[in-house]
Amino acid sequence: MEPILSFENLTFRYPDPSGKGEVTALRNFSLAVGPGEAVAVVGESGSGKTTLSRLAAGILRGGEGSIRFDGRELSSLTRRDWKMMRRQVQVVFQSPAGSIRPRMKVGAFLREPLIRYRLCPRREVEAEVVRLLEKVGLPGSARDRYPGELSGGELQRVTIARAVAVKPDLLICDEPTSALDPAVQTEIADLLHETAAETGAAMLLITHDLALASRLARRVAVLYKGRLLELLPAAELSRAAHPYTRALLEAMFTLTGGGAPPKGVEVEAEEAGCPYRGRCPMAEAACRRNEPFLLPVGEGHLSACRKNM
């Protein structure tokens, strides 16, 4: 079956803030997401996760390599194609407040795609707005409220309601719970899980949270300095092979115990060798010379580490 979304040898660079050359945000990244499949891309801040999500959504364009959605190369899409794709691909952002204009009532925010895409007869639009709100656990009366009158968790529920209203083929969720209180994070995670299951939409989940990744995704792709270091079934996270993935797991358990969070990745100029070698406790001289390839280490499990060869 053809993937709904695929990246092949994707490389993307930004101008270096110092004005000297470029900084590589993604390097030779390849990944395929099947129809109805949930795949999480995890990594620290600065690893390239958000760049990946913005490229997949068409917010960013350019780079080298290939991005295909539903068999179509994104770089070859016409303006009309992009308009159609906006319905098929919906994005749930980290900050819900940035998704809704402050002076737009919730009802107007939800009506907009229903009318634009003619998803129901005009006379049924209000009833559909109420149904969407109730589906995400909000009362129908919320349609008469402004964004500033809702909590962060309530706003995120509204953005999810709008995303699923158009019955998308792909949901891109970029840190959908990180701006919310811990108790609300669990509620939104449950809602996303239920939504994906009910709609049959595929999901590309961008997160630094391995617990969320294992809860929502079937597979987990581990990104570091723009490189894919490990790809494995979410159920096998505890058996991670790459030292970086194991470090992320240890950091997660440290956080549970009240420790300090892991620091973000410092984006550097492109160099030879393993990108993780400077922080890896297992690094050796050969790690500076050669960048390891992704190789099978188990069923559906790939790792890019010399120690796994």
C-alpha cells in the first residue's frame, strides 16, 4: 500500500545566523507514514522536528530530496493542488491561541471550513458546529465565546474540532500538549487518540515527549541534529538500541522523579562522523570519521550506531 506521506533523502538548510554559510536542519531524512498510521518524530529542541512538520504541511518549501503526499510530489503542486491539500492535511499547533483570531468567536472559527468546503447543507451548519464541540468535550454554547474566554485546554479542543471537521487524511500534530498543564495534557492526548481512531486519519506527531509518543504512535522516529538515528515500534521503546534514544528515556524517568529536563540540541555547522559523538558515552575514534547508516537491529527496528553493527 502506498504511503499517505513520505520523505526521501530530505535535506533542508537555513542561513547561518552568524552570516557564515548555512545550518543544516534536516539531512538525508527518509520516512514513510502509511494510511491510518500514527508515527511520532521525537527529539530535543533544535533537532529539526518542527522544520519537518512545516515542510510536510507546506508552510515551508524548498530543500533537497522528496516529499510526497498521497503519491504527489509537493514541489510540483499547483496553487489549486495546494488548496485541495489544505483540506486533506490539517495541523494542530503547539499554541492553540495562535490558531484563532482573538476577535473571532469559536462558532465562526468552526463554521469557516464547513462552508468553504461545503461539508454540509447551509441549514445544518449550526447543528454541525454544536456536534463538533460536543465531540471534543465542550458544550455547544462555547460557539458564542471568544478565544480569550477559554482556557488553553479548551482552545486546543476547539482547534482539534476544526481539524477533524474536514475529515482529513493526515493530521500533523506539532507538540500538541506541551503548552498545556499536565492534567490537561492527558485529556488532549486521549482526545487525539480517539479522534485518529474514529476518523481513520494518519498522524504525524511531533514531540519531545516519549511517553506521549508511545501512547499515540505505532512507530517512533528519533531525530538528532536533523538526522534519523533510530526508527522502532513504539511498543519496543524500552528496548531502544541507540545511545541517544536511551538517553532520552533516562531523561524521561529523571523528569518523573523531579530532575532537570534535557537540554536542547545546539545546531552546528555540518561535520563528518556521527552527529551524537560529542555527547555519547560510547563514542570512539571511528565515530568521528564515519557517519553510521541505519541498519536493522530487530523486526521493524533500525538504528544508526556503530555499536549495533
